[in-house]
Amino acid sequence: MSKKKNKVRPLPQTVGINVPGVETHAHLDLEDFKEDLPEVMARAGECGIAKIGNVFLGPQAYEANRSLFDAYPEVFFLLGVHPNNADQYTDADTQAMRNAFKSDSRLKALGEIGLDFYWDRVPADVQEKVFRTQLELADELDVPVVIHSRDAHEKTLEVLEDFGWSGKPLLWHCFGSDVATAKRILDNGWYLSIPGPVTYKKNEEAQEAVKYIPAERMVFETDCPFLTPEPWRGKRNEPAYVAFTAAKVAELKGMDVNELWGVCAKNAYEFFGL
């Protein structure tokens, strides 16, 4: 019996990105990167990534893991309590985040925050209460927010518009919805972050939306170790693989990948104040 051959996958360096850019959303403090973070960071640099946004899922994770990046000044921080952890949120978390943002210049945005009705782990009313609490904190601190919304787009938009966040700095993390949703986000003056699943052949809805979204309102992310793009789907995601996402979006928009990468880098630098 012949052994099944391993699939030959191209390296992200082969995409040929040669201008500096930004991977806006990674979870490099998770256990998935415990053994090889230096190598992961080196590969990111080889693929045109000058800055990486690491997202800490709550103040406890931030306090425990921020020192992992002492040797990597190219990493900036995001901090927020994810909706799937909203049932554990306390007033102490609000104060801890307030203190962190006031004392750490590497913290650039409050997120990821929002609503998640896919997992159904936390009651919707609890999620919304914590979402609004964190929006109030971001407003107080005058920092951008990064939104998590899974199977909850309508309600998320309703909360944001009701809160009065139109025109304020907001990035819609992991956008993968349709043109109508993209239009509503854009009409509010916000940015959209494009992840790896846009490379999946059957993801036609997101691909049509990406064609519609102006490059000037778009950034890229991996959400690693999750949502690995083709041709590495099924493997652990890492920042370098954002190159494949950029290449696919450039193809969809009929743009040169380096031109698009540069535009999106400018967007990220301005949004996060890098």
C-alpha cells in the first residue's frame, strides 16, 4: 500500500511582498506559539510584516503574557474581554484595563469586544451589557475599538449605532459577511479587517464584499492561530500567512499585491496610531 504524499504548499515568502505592512490581529500569546515564537516572528519579517497587533483576551492574559514581547518592539497590543467570556466580567476588569491603557503606550485599541451568538456560551443580554461597558471605557479613554461579531451582525450594529459610535474609530475584525453589511459598516465611517477565509473557494459572499470595500478602508489580519488561509488551510495559522490573504484580495480587486499591501499598511498605521 502506497503512502499518501504530503501536500506541497508554497511558502508565504513566494508571494513577493516587498514593502512594509501590518498584521493587525494575532494571538501570539496563546499556547500554540509557546515552542517557536522566535521563528514565527522571523518568518513574519521575511514576508513584509513590520508591525503585528497582538490581542490579549482580558486583563489577566495581558498581565501574564505581555512580557513575551519585550524583545519584539514591532508588536503593539490590543486588550479587551471577548464576548464568550462576558459572564466572567467584573468591575475589577474595567479598572484593570483602565490602568493598563493609561500606563502602557503599546496598547493601541480596546478589543476584541462585541457579540458572539454562534457559540451560545453566554446569554445575549450579558454579552450586550459587557459590550456596552467596554464601549464606555473606550470612549472615556479615547481609544479605538476592535469588534468581534459572529452570527450577530445586526445586533452588533444596532448596539454601536445606538451607542453613538458612528464616526468614531472602529475596526470590524474578521469581516466575512456580505456587501450589504459591508456597506453599513462603511457608512458609519469604520474600517474592515480581512482574514484568511476570503481565500476559500466557496466563500463567494465575502469575496464579492471584498471587491466592494475600498482599499482605503481595509486592513489585513490572520487571527492566528485560527482561520488559516489557503494553501495552508488545516494547519496552524501564523502572521506570515497574511501574505496569501493579501494576494487573494489583490487578485479580486485587480490590484498589484504590493500596492494593496502598502495602502492597507497606511490605514493600519493611521487607525492604531503606530
